[in-house]
Amino acid sequence: MTKNSSLRTHYRTCNLCEAMCGIEIKVRGDEVLSIRGDENDPFSQGHICPKATALQDIYNDPDRLKHPVRRTENGWEEISWQTAFNEVETNLKAIQAKYGNHAVGIYLGNPNVHNLGSILFGSSFIRSLRTKNRFSATSVDQLPHHFAAYFMFGHQLLLPIPDIDRTHFMLMFGANPLQSNGSLMTAPGVEKRLKAIQARGGKVVVIDPRQTRTAKLADQHLFIKPSMDALLMLAMVYTLFDENLVNMGKLESFTDGVAQVQSAVADFAPEDLAETIGIEAEMIRQVTRDFAQAESAVCYGRMGVSTQEFGGLCHWLINTINILTGNLDSLGGAMFTLPAVDIVDITTKTRQVGSYGRWQSRVSGRPEFSGELPVSILGEELLTEGDGQLRAMVTVAGNPILSTPNGQQLDEGFANLEFMVAVDIYINETTRHANIILPPTTGLETEHYDISFHALAVRNTTKFSEILFEPESDTMTDWEILRELRLRMEKGTKREGSRDYFTRFSPSRLIDLAIRYGPYGNRGMKPVSGEGIKLKDLRDNPHGIDLGALVPVLPQRLVTQGKRIQLAPEIILNDISRVHQHLQDSQMAQANGYDLQLIGRRHIRSNNSWMHNSERLVRGKNRCTVMMHPDDAESHGFADGQAVCVRSQVGQVEIPVEITDTIMRGVVSIPHGWGHNRTGVKLSVAQEYAGVSLNDLTDDKRLDVLTGNAAFSGVPVAIEAL
Ligand SMILES: Nc1nc2c(c(=O)[nH]1)N[C@H]1C(S)=C(S)[C@@H](COP(=O)(O)OP(=O)(O)OC[C@H]3O[C@@H](n4cnc5c(=O)[nH]c(N)nc54)[C@H](O)[C@@H]3O)O[C@H]1N2
Ligand SMILES: Nc1nc2c(c(=O)[nH]1)N[C@H]1C(S)=C(S)[C@@H](COP(=O)(O)OP(=O)(O)OC[C@H]3O[C@@H](n4cnc5c(=O)[nH]c(N)nc54)[C@H](O)[C@@H]3O)O[C@H]1N2
Ligand code: SF4
Ligand SMILES: [Mo]
């Protein structure tokens, strides 16, 4: 724990993505000698990806902030924590006094979920702001999963996870785990796990507009036009009923709404839709049969079917396909986890199961989901003048200007603020607008427990990571910063001086309590063995503890009334009518001169927008290109590598063409998270490899009307030579 010059070996979990790989770090003093996969981690068994090595780059990064800074006319100046907190408190309170509480908004980015302190201490800080203008990366990501889970299973966190290690058939929509390392499916070493399906005689089928690395590994890859998945899945559900393939097993006795679903899909015969979807009717029927007749099967979908105009429908349909074929909560199907820190149970007891429509956004009347508004509307809330307009923003570990739709509009909106504070480690595209930045300690300087990802993992395991490097003096952790902000915002309100878990305990103490009261603890409901697990056991087992394969938990774990699955929530069935309208709209876009459809992509050496300051991750061939099919390149007269202008309804970017037949005709792809060339950014390496931002093209008005999630997939674009 302390700095010394002896050689030592440290074990922890990499917290950069969802895979939770165990790593072994050899250090001398505060110098990292090597970072390798931890062979003794019972879950990841030695797997890592190139990003793990970059943990040391974040630790050593000279651009990383360690002390609070204030933006002045002469640039950034370092200030004391005391001054920084005083200024934040005074300004946020003054703005709320002048314009009302909702004039302060907050955006939470993705690393909060990968950060023990933020995940625990974020909520009480958010509450202390008493604002309805709460946003997060959830609505550019997995919101449709929560939406479907809330309406079908009664709890937004009851997310079915593919039992990848036992399944015989994996049908994957819009996911590329070979680059992303898996999402809402924590499965370190996912490539091996997929190959193991094939080795035991099973099959992997991928549906994607691009032949990704995952699609290449699959037994079968079907190209699909962007945003046609809901139609395909409706046709599959139609086929299940049409060919008598419905076989729900034990689920039948506690599922409501099967007949309603059958009539809701009656118009969706594969034969009528094949041309629109781009997949032959007999193929749709065959895949459906293969799925239904497999010994076990799981349908899984991720970003490609979440961040599209029918994200909500897609995730309802995915659950529906699993349920109708008896593949929910059964071995080799989609299963629920039973994590040592049982967030479903804890949040059920605190009645945080989810919510919908308790308030609407000011400008376009979008409903909240679980206390948040869709981030796609942040721009209009910032820029539309009038009562209730946002005047101040708080961002915590987020970079919405690169990560959410219509980045140029947001850039303008953030520049327009009267005050902004960011809890962040960098001066990047978003935080450069802040008046004050409060930088936390991060990565190797923090203790870690994956509250979220153990709950989304394909196996029940538990692991605690100790601090590796003592942070420099006069630094603060995320949770200390968030707690201080909360206490200051509560001063002078009726909550002042209130005491709860988050004013009294540290993160590790909270984890200890949660584990003791959890399913494997001695004071929980069902002690597994005499003593039960506590934090000390985790500290004594730095590689982690295996708690076994996923087990069936239904109907007990359902949070719906009467513990019944709701297969046909009215709000979701009503959304089906929108599918037909969409087909007309896409024809209109074509007629308006946008002849191509834009999708995104991920690369193993990127991590959203914030890891491009690691030289070892960005060097080499330029990855920020627009991929295009050879036929489209030819009809446009483009050569490989040629710089072109990509234009959408909201913006344009200049970018080189990469010609490849791995992408469908009519579809083009640009990765997100680039565009570090905005003035004022202080990321010296990233600026050298700036690229352009995909989200300068994505449209804030294009969203999944049902859930409010951004629709990144299939943005109509036109491409011209420069
Ligand atoms: N077009 C398009 N857009 C997308 C996507 C896409 O596929 N296509 N993907 C979307 C998805 S899935 C996501 S999750 C979002 C991500 O969207 P965001 O979360 O808004 O963006 P990130 O790039 O993850 O930014 C993370 C920020 O956290 C900071 N940070 C890193 N570690 C810490 C820490 O320990 N503490 C604190 N306080 N700050 C830290 C970084 O400096 C950075 O500013 O992007 C979305 N945007
Ligand atoms: N290396 C790396 N790893 C990451 C991240 C990263 O930025 N870099 N980000 C992390 C985060 S925050 C997340 S949320 C996860 C995301 O994890 P994944 O969802 O596995 O990652 P993506 O690469 O976005 O996969 C989406 C796939 O959907 C396809 N697609 C696009 N549009 C459509 C469509 O309309 N229909 C269908 N069927 N497919 C479509 C795309 O071609 C792409 O292959 O990855 C995490 N891991
Ligand atoms: S796959 Fe994810 S968790 Fe594993 S080493 Fe790479 S970034 Fe870290
Ligand atoms: Mo994400």
C-alpha cells in the first residue's frame, strides 16, 4: 500500500470495461513494471485486452488533473479544494435561488458505473440538487434494456444475461463482443466462450449490417439494414406461433399476455417483410426453427438494437423470443444473476425498482424514466430560452459533447451556461466549458468492487480490489468529492445534518454490509455455509471467489404483482404501430438526398471518448475512417483513403474513406469518441490523433419515441468529395 522501492505483485480487477478481467501488476515503488492477465482469477482466467496495459498510462498521464482548477481569462489556474467547493456551492445555490432548482442540470457518464465511489455516492448527491433535469449515458446506451425489464419483470435491473457457457445456440443482434469485450454480458474472454459453444456442437448466429470480427467467428452472419431488427424479430415471433414452436415450459404457469402477443404480431408474416428487412422469408423461418429446436438457446442484443429507433421494441422482442421458447431462466438460456452485492434486492427494498412518466421535459415533453430524462433533449433544454431553461450544469465522469447526439449543438449549449462544474480527470471536449473542475483519484489509486458488473455477469463471482498506489497528498476520491458536494447542497435545506449510510460509511464498509446482508452473507436470508462471506474473505482472496454458475431464480425474483411475467405491456404493444410509419420515413430520407445510412463501430483499443490520450492505444493506422462498400465507393467515385465530406441533417465532418466489403451496401460506419480537435482541449496525445466526432452527425431529434434512447443507428447521410 505504501510507496517503497521493493518489488511487489498486486492483483485487482481492470475497471475499464464490463469484462472485469483480473490483472496481475508487478511494481517497483510507484513504477509499473508489467500488467498481465491474472491466471488465478476464477472468472477471467488470465484474459485481458490491450487496454489493461494502459491503466498505467492513465496513472502516469501528465495531462491528468490532480488538483481543482478554475477557468479564468488567462487560462486554467490551480485552486484549493476549499476554494473550489465554496465557489461551486455559491454558484449552484445562487442559480437555483434566481431561476429555480431545475435550472441546474446534471449529466453522469459511463465511468461512474465502473467506479465504486461514484456508484455508491452519486445518488444522494443527485438528490441534493432537487432538479428534474437529470441525464446520463444510460439514454445513449442501455435504456431500452431497463425499460423492457421494468415493464416485463417489475424491476429495471432484472436484466436477463446470456448463459453463454452452457448454451447451444446464441443468436446475437447488434453486438460485437470481440471488440467490446461484451456488454450487459460480463464475460471475460468472450471469444473463447463463443468458440466453446461451437466446440460442443452449438451454433452462433450474428445479425449485423457489418461483418464484424464477431460475425466472422459466427457460424452464420446475416446482414440486416439498420433499424430493421424489430421487424425481423416480429416476423420471428410470428413464425413461432405460425409453426407451433411456442414451448414455454415452466414459464407458462407465471406468464401473462401470450394471446395478446400472438394477435399483436399477426400482421408480420416473414413473406410480407422479407424484402424490407433484407433477409429471405425462408431464412427467417429457418433461424427461428433452429432457435426453437435447439437443446438450449439464447437471444441477445446490444448497442445495435438498443440505440436505434425501436430499441424498446427490440429488447421486449428479445425477451419475448426467449420466453416463448422456454429459454428464460433456464440453463443455456437468458438467466438472472444472484450477485453477492444484490442490487436488485437492495433497490427493491428501497423502492427504486424504476419509474416512468412522473414528469416530462420542458421543451418537447419527453417522459422521465427512473428519474432521468433522455440526454438527446439536453441540447434543446440548454438552448431554448424561457422559464426553466438550464443555466448551470454538473457533469460527473462524462463527455456528452462527444458522446451524445448533435455535439455541435451541445457545444453551443454548454458555452451558453452561467456556471458549470465537472468532476473529471481531464480537460476534454466537455469539461473545457467548466468553470471549476474537481479531479478525483482514479484507477490504480482506488479500491474497487464491481457492484454493477457482478450483477450482469455470466457467472456468479465476487472480488474486491485494494488500492495499489497511495494517491498524492491533497487529492480526493470521487466519493469524497460527491459527499462534500451533497453536504454543501443540503446545507440550509431540511435535509441538512441528516445522517444515512452515505454520510457515515466509506465505500468498503458499505460493501462489507451489503455482502453480509446479501445472498451469500451470514446475516442475509440464506447463508450458504456456516459463516457466510464478508469483506475480509474477499481481502483474503485477492484473485476473487467463485460462487458458481447462474441458477434459476424465477418466479421468486420477479418484482411484478403476483410475481408474474408481463409479456404484453400495453405501452410496448402500442408502439408496434410506429414500425410502419418508420418505413415511410426512411423512404423520405432517401428522397431528400441522403442516400446512405450511418452506423457506428467500436475498436478494441478505444474506450468511448476518453482513452485516446494513451499513445500505445492510438498509434498506428488511423482508425477514424468512414467505412464504405466497394460498390458505393464506385458509384460515388471515391478511392480508398480519399478525404470526403459526410453530411447529415445536423452537421458535417471531413474524414478519409475506407473501402471494405465487410459493410453492407448502402450503409457506412464511423467510430464514436473521436474529435479531439476542439479548441481548449488539453489532451496532448489525443489531439495528435484527433479524428472527427460521429456525434457531430447524429441527430438529437432521432430517438426511440418509446424509451427516449438516442437512435444512433441508421442516420441518413450523404457523402461528397471534398
Ligand atoms: N454515436 C455513438 N455515440 C455513442 C455510442 C455509440 O456507440 N455511438 N456509445 C455510447 C455509450 S454506450 C456510452 S456508455 C457513452 C459514453 O459517454 P460518456 O460517459 O459521456 O463518455 P466517456 O467517453 O465514457 O467519458 C468519460 C469521462 O469520464 C472521465 N473519467 C474517467 N475516469 C474517471 C474517474 O474515475 N472519475 C471521474 N470523475 N471521471 C473519470 C473521462 O475523463 C471522461 O471525461 O457514449 C455513447 N455515445
Ligand atoms: N474496445 C471498446 N470496448 C468497449 C467500449 C469501447 O468504446 N471500446 N465501450 C463499452 C461500452 S460503454 C459499451 S455500451 C459496450 C457496447 O458493446 P457492443 O454493443 O458489443 O458494441 P458495439 O461495437 O457498439 O456493437 C454494436 C453492433 O451493432 C451493429 N449495428 C449497428 N446498427 C445496427 C442495427 O440497426 N441492427 C443490428 N442488428 N446491428 C446494428 C454494429 O455494426 C456493431 O457491430 O462496449 C463496451 N466496451
Ligand atoms: S477486456 Fe475490459 S476489463 Fe478486460 S482488460 Fe480489457 S478493458 Fe480491462
Ligand atoms: Mo456504454
